[in-house]
Amino acid sequence: MNKEKEEKLAEISARITKVIEYLGETANSFATKLGYQRAQTIYDIQKKKSAPSYDFFQRFTIAGYSAIINFDWLLTGEGNMLRTEPEKENIPVAHPSDSPTEGIPLIPISAMAGAFTGEQTVLEYECERFVVPTFKGAEFLISVKGSSMYPKYNSGDIVACKRLPMDDIFFQWNKVYVLDTDQGPLIKRVKPGSDKDHVLIVSDNERYEPFELPLNRIYHVALVIGVIRLE
């Protein structure tokens, strides 16, 4: 392989790795979603041992990723990574705060239980805090991971959340919620289920099938009241 081909392979390998990270996937999970039985194909591309084949791009398209990722960028590096860049102009900006009593905590996954219950000992010591004047009712912030809510939210976006009481929960159908479930935290739209004991969990990204979740497997709920940008 000559130097020019090596450089092009390195560039496209880096872009594919960036896509995998943007989607919140690992090489293994990405390979599975493309229909590969083994992840070695993805590892070889990432390690620049082989170039992505026609079969790779065909699987990429069938899996629905071409609706999100700009193919021209993936192949040549020209243009934006995303097929349609979301509007960011009107997103409120959050300012960091050093005070443990000021602002809204940005919650890591490890502290989600504390976020839902309002356990301040967890929030004060483990979380950064940000002042967001626009969202006075927000009680915690959380990062979006993965592409299931694209184009509403991108992986890495920060959403502001308000806790809701579980003893008298009332869902506003089709609103976006953060749900603490036995499958971990989910950021999804909630719609009526097949009966009063279930709700339908819906992603904005059509690649992700909706599924029903029993109410008794939802332990805590927070309403997403907006998305912010951190300074």
C-alpha cells in the first residue's frame, strides 16, 4: 500500500471511529447493528488494517445510519458529519458555578439514583454545577448518549430535567422524559401502552423500534424541560 492510500485509509478510519463514538456505540455493538457476527471487521477498519468495503457501506445504509451521517463526509471528509446539522442558535448557555448551593448539578450515570431522589450528598460531591437562568424549574442536568433521540437530541447534548412524584404520576403523552428503569436510565418519549399497566417507549430516531414498559419497572421519572449548551 502506497503512502497516499495509507493516509486516506487512516483518515476514513478516524471518521468511522468518530461516528461510532457519536452514536454512543462500541466496536462490538456497532458490528452487531450492522449485522456482522464478529466485530473483527470493525476492529480492522479502526486499526487501519483494511479499508471499509462495499458490503460495509451497504450494511451501514440498511441499518439506517445514512439517514444521520453525511456519506460525502464519511468518504471524503468534506462537509458536516451529520446529514442535517441541528439548530443551536436559540439553545440557552449554562455557566459553571463553584458554589455547592448555586446552579443545577450535571449528573453522571453513577449518581442517577441520587438525582431522582434529590440526595444532595451525592450531588454536591460528585457533580459539576451550572447556572441556567432560562430553566429555573430544572433540578438536574444529564448528558444524552447515543442516537436514539436524533434529531431532537444529539449524543453529547445536555438536557435539563424536573423530577416528578411517582406516587401520583401523570404522563403528558408524547413528551420526553428521563426514566429510571430496570434497564438503566432512558431518555425517551412516552405514549399510551396497550393497557393501564404499561406505557409505550418511543425514540425519535426511526431506526429504534418502540417498546412497551410495565409501569412497575419504572422507579423514578423526570420531565425533560429543555436542552442547553455548556460554556
